[in-house]
Amino acid sequence: MSSTEHARRHPRALTPATLDKLRVVLERAVDTGRYVSPRKLAKKLGYSSPDRALRKFPGLCNVLKTFKNQATKVRQNELRIKLKHSLTKQSVPTLDEIAGELGMSSSSWLRSLEPALCDQVLEAREKQKKDDLKRTKNLLESAGKVGRVLPLKQFCWQADIPLSVVVTHLPEQKSRYEARYQTWRVKQRAIREEKFRRDVERAVSAIRRSGEFPSVGRVVDSNPGLSSAGWDKIAYAIQEALES
């Protein structure tokens, strides 16, 4: 037979000696000034059904209950202050984040103690999400209409926008931005090609005026920046310049 089964079948007798031990334990608990469960204290002394024994010490039990009520009020006030402070932050934290800062494993108890304030936090979070989404939408719509257009990933990083938000919530804006980016890339490529062609033409004209044949080597010597285009491309551009 286990000790638990034994205690259930043979509850501790309410003798003066056992009650005196319980009284001493309860008095020590009161002296700490902090709440301790009277039932747990009685069970540690062997009382499997401690309520009958605790009724012998209503005064001590009431003092411990007062400690509990005071601790609950202090804790609830701490929660209330934390929740109100969270509402003043630029980025309102989630209830689970607030609970974590308060040492709670989840926000369930937070919701049960301060439902109204928790609802305010949830409403503030929802408004913040809508405002952030609106700001992101406006940024995407205006970006790239003037000047350089960045790749979407780089743009989101610089603007401090989660790429996942754009992909999930703003698919139309994402598509339009990427179309502007592709258009900008094509335009920049055309500008580079035109500049390259003109640079080759100028080099060819200068070399021919000096009475020499505009070979690739001479063209590159006259404008070293052209070398990055590659030998074949330069040769083709020289041929076009000679035929124009």
C-alpha cells in the first residue's frame, strides 16, 4: 500500500499534539508576511483532508488569506501598469510578449485578470498592423517612379519592411513594383549600350584621324573603360562604327 493510499484510509487524527504542530507551522507562515497555502501546509503534516483541522485556526487562516489578497492586488496593479505602458509604445507588443516580460508562460492569466486592457492592446495591435500596411502600400506605390529602382528585397530591407508582408498582403503592389523595376533595368541597359556605342565611335574617329586602323587594342588604349565590355563586343561595335 502506498503512503498516499495509507493516508487516505487513515487520516491523521485531530489530537492536541498534531493540532499544536499545525498551529506552529501556520504561525511561522504568518510571520513571513507572505501567502502560503494553509491546505498545503496541513497536507505536509499528513492531513489528507486538511479542511477540518484548519477550521480550528480561523484567525491564522484569515491572516494568510489576507496576504493572498494583498499579493493578488499588487500583482494585478503591476499587470495593469505594464499593459497601460505597452499602449504608449510606438510598436505595441503582443499579449504573449507582455506576459513573457512579466514572467508568465502564456497570456491566459493576463486576459482573465485584465480583459478590458488586453482588448485595448489587441485593438492597438490591429490598428498598428493596418497603419503599417497602409504605409507599406504607399511606399511601394511611390517608389521607383523617380530615380533609381531597387530590387524588391533590397528596397524592403532599406525601408524596414518585412518582405513577407508585401508578398502575403500586397500582391498587386508587389507585381507593379517588380514591373517598374524590370522597366528601369531595361532602360538602364539601353542607356549603357548607347553610351558604349558612342564611346567606341568617338575612339574610332580619333584613331582614323591619326591615320591608323582602329583595332580593338587601339580603341581600348584610347578609352580603357571600354575593356570591361569584352573583346568580341568591342570588335563588333568597331565594325558598326566603320560601316556607319
